Amino acid sequence: MSQRHGWRARAALLTLGAFVVSTDGYIIVGLLPEIRSTLQISTAEAGQLVSAYALVYALLAPVLAAVTGAWPRRRVLLIALALVGLGNTGTALAQDYGLVLASRMVAGSGAALFSAGAVVTAAYLAGNHRRGSAVAMVTAGATLALVLGAPLGTFIGDAWGWQSTIWVVTAVAGVVSVAIAFLLPEIRLDQTTTLRQRLVPLADRRVLKVLLVTMVAFIGIFLPFTYMSAVFEPATGGDQSRLALLLLVFGIAATVGNLTAGSLADRYGPRLVVIGATMGVAAVFLLMLPARETFVLVAVMNGLSGVVSFSVIGPQQHRIIGYAPPGSASLVTSLNISTAHLGNFLASALGAVILTTAGSAALLLPTAAVFALIAALLTWWYTRSAGGDGASPTSDTADSTVATQ
């Protein structure tokens, strides 16, 4: 219990780490033109650097969480940051496209390992009554990477070369590693739990239902976000500065929504927050339809969209931790994060199909609203049929799965 005093400061350190690894994933998008020119590759080939990172993240997050489930959390986090640093070093130094692609995969594996480990560690440090707030703090790091990390990285790359951005991220990751090594307590998971036992959640219908809700919700959330330039082209007129402002508004609002959702999950329970947030997503997307041609209205609606959209992942992490048996908390949280990334991929593919066949970006908004409503209905139906939400604010699976030295 003594290690829970000052949990906010330690959770903030984990939030900074989440910010670093998430920025590492986002910044490549803004650096693609420079990377393409340096490596003399096509735009499509350069885009694979983003896809490789995200795909490795989605596939390896649950696997790495299961394999390292019994390891001390500090060791896991330090190894994760070391992988990010190693991958970034390869990215910055390599002159061959194949080596750069491989280095992005190494960095992606480090990011996958860090994200779930940070969430579980923060949840333990905060204790059962503040678990939602702790989870929200860590996931806010990823949101802040979207707001600050990606634009700042693009600016640095434009001024001093894209490799400079990679080196800056690597340096910050190194600073976070030193801080974790000295300031984070040595938290151990249950050493008696076998790997097979850690994989038990994969056969738990409650866990699978939460994952399904996450996937459906994030298909809806990322449909308009991924194609924001097309959806709001009537209001922006193709002006990149206006589009950048919309992204900034969305990111700031998403950070507020993420942190607020954590407190609400502690007070009212994560299930109600997920239902309210997904219904809010559907409502905002439908209201965007008549507002698409007025920039001020679009900016306001985009801010509301950020609030409700990023009020989903934190409570979903809260819920799925509540279903995790001893030793499996990091696995289920990594599964949830990976499923959100899968939703992102599916949204991109579905959006491309809609734009190609229908020829109207406006159709993305009602389609996204339908997915959000389905997520809300699934959350309500699953917990109704189960007789309640197993992941109540008072359940403390994270606490029961760890011990300290």
C-alpha cells in the first residue's frame, strides 16, 4: 500500500512514456515526403513504414503481454523502451528501404510491449477506487501524441531533416527509461500463473464481447477521422491550415474527453460511460451532416467529436481489466489496444470502399454513426443478458494479480 502514495506522479511518468511511443508511431506520417526523397522510393512504399509499425503493434501486443506477463513491470517497460530506441536508431541510420522497414517493425514491437504494461502498472499503483483515472492518464499520453507529438515532430523534420525528429524521440525515450529505472517500484505479477493460464481470457466470452465493442466503436470513430480532409472539404476549401486547426481542436478535445471519462468511470461505472460516449459519437456525427459547409460549426462539432470519441478506450480498458483472471491483466489490456488498432485499419478500408463506390464523403458520417450506435447497443445488451457489468468500479483484478518486492 505504501507504493500507492504519490501514484499520480508515477502514472504521469508512464503517461510520458506512452506519449513517446505513440509519437514514434504518428510522426512518420508527417515525415513521409522527406523519407521518400531520401530513400528514393515511391509514396506507396513510404506508406508501408506506417503500416508495418501499426500492424506489428496490433499483432504482437497481446503475444508479448502474455509472454512477459510474469516479468517485473519495470523490466518490461525498460525493455520496451529499449526496443523503441533500437528501432529508431536503425530508422535514422539506415540508407536502405528494407532496413528502415525492419527497424520500424522493431520500434512497433517496443511500443506494443510498453502500452499494455504501462496501463496495468498505473492501474495497480492507483488502487481500485482510482483505477479509471490512472488508465485515463496513461491513454491520454497517446492522445497528446496526436495533438503535440506529431505536429512538433513534423516541424523538427522540416527544419533539420527527418532523421533529427527520430533522434529527438529516441533521446526522450532514453530520459523516460532512466526515470522509470530509478522512480518506479518493482512490481511483480503472480509468479505461479503459467502461460496457458494467462491465455485463459481468450476463451472468456465476456472479454471477447468487450473486444467486439471496441472494434465496432473504433470503426465508427476512425471513419470520419481518417478521411477528415474529404469529409470537411466543403468547410475547409482544401486549405491545409484549416485542416491542421481541425486536427488540433480534435486532439485537445480528445485529451479532455479521455481524462473526464476516467473520472466518470470511477464514479458511475465504465459500462455507462461507454454507452453514453458511443451514443454521443453517433449524435455528433449526424449533427455534422448539416454543418459540413460552415467552418466554425465544423470546428465546434469536431471538438465535441474528440470529447466523446476518446471517452471510449479508457472505460473499455477499465472493463476488460475487471474480467482478467490472475496474471492476465496486461494481456487483456493489450488485446483491447490491438483491437482498437484493428478498428482503425478496418475503418480505413471501409472508408476507401465508400469513397470509391459512392463518391461522397458525406456518407461516411451516417455510416460511422451506425457503427457507434451498434457499439452502444452491444454494450447494453451484453451486460443486460449477463445480469450486470462484471467490471464494476469496486472490482480490483489488477490488485489481485500483482505483488511487490
